[in-house]
Amino acid sequence: SQVINALKKLINQQYVTNIRGDGERSFKGKDVQQFLEEQGIQCFFTGSPFTEHIRIVDSVVKTIRNGFGTSSNDFADPEKLQQLVYIYNKTPHLAYDNKFSPEEVQLLSPT
């Protein structure tokens, strides 16, 4: 998995005994947990009530990064950034079980 590959790179460069996180699902998988155990690395997750918010923000950042690919020129273009935000806000998202777009959630939220 990508997480295990990233962890391998990390532990080849740094001595790691503990990893703390916000409950990211990819770190809770059996394969990742087994890898961490084999390496003698303990993993701790926060029980913060803000974990769900962090997951949504991470999803937004990932979507924007994927939308621009590797083009830093596009990322610096305000018109293209605005277009991406417009499309993002109208697209149903996994954070809302693919049932609602951020725009719809905003309309449904009490003010």
C-alpha cells in the first residue's frame, strides 16, 4: 500500500518508535498495523471531536491537489482555481457518503 511504502521510506531515514495521528483510516488497516508491529512502532490515535472535520479538510486538499495534477502553473492561475472550487462545491463527496455536495450541505445546515 502507499502508506506502507511511505512508512518504509520514513523509517529508512529516521528512527521511529511512535506515530501519533488523528484516526486516519489508512493507518488502521490490518496490513499497516501488522507492518508497524513488525517494526516495533506504536501507533496512537486521538479521540478528538474534531477528527471528522480534519478528515473533510484532508479530502478537500487531496481533491484540489489531484485536480491540478503536477502543474504548478495551473495552481497559480486564479481563474483555474476558482473553476476547480466551483466544480468541487457542486460534486457529491465521500465525506458525505456521496449523497451530498458541499453546496447542498451548506444549504441544509441550520443558520
